[in-house]
Amino acid sequence: GKLLPWVKLSHNTSWNGGMGTTPYEIMYGQKPFNFLEYVAGTSKVNDVEEILTDREDTFKIIRKKLLKAQATMKQQANKKCREVHY
């Protein structure tokens, strides 16, 4: 449950080839914002360092899982395709 908002954000701001844009852009009419990548060790406040480092780790996990899901969906879709010669 804790990761769900981050997964939703990641999904909604990811490019969708079928739509030719992102779900965020369709909904709000503008390009989605991007979080700046946090470089570990750059904050002088320990709590901020921990939160931003955790956020980066979470984003990496989400991206990896979304790419894996995308590859699985592509593989399943390709099973239904057949080569046609004209």
C-alpha cells in the first residue's frame, strides 16, 4: 500500500506508445513534471537524506518492475501475431 502512490505516478507519467503520449498529458493537457534524481550524500539533513534516498530506491524498483511487466505484455501480444506476406 505504501508504494501504490509512487507506482501510480510512475505509470501515469510513463510514455505510452499506443496513445502516443503519457496518461498524465492526456488528463492535464501538459507534459508531466519530473522529479530530479537525488544524489545520495548531498543533503546535510539526515532525515531529508533518508527520505530522498528511499524515494530513489523506490523509483528504481518501480521502473524495473514496470519494464518487466511491459516486456511480458509485449511477449504475450506477439504470441497472437502472425507474419503476413502480400
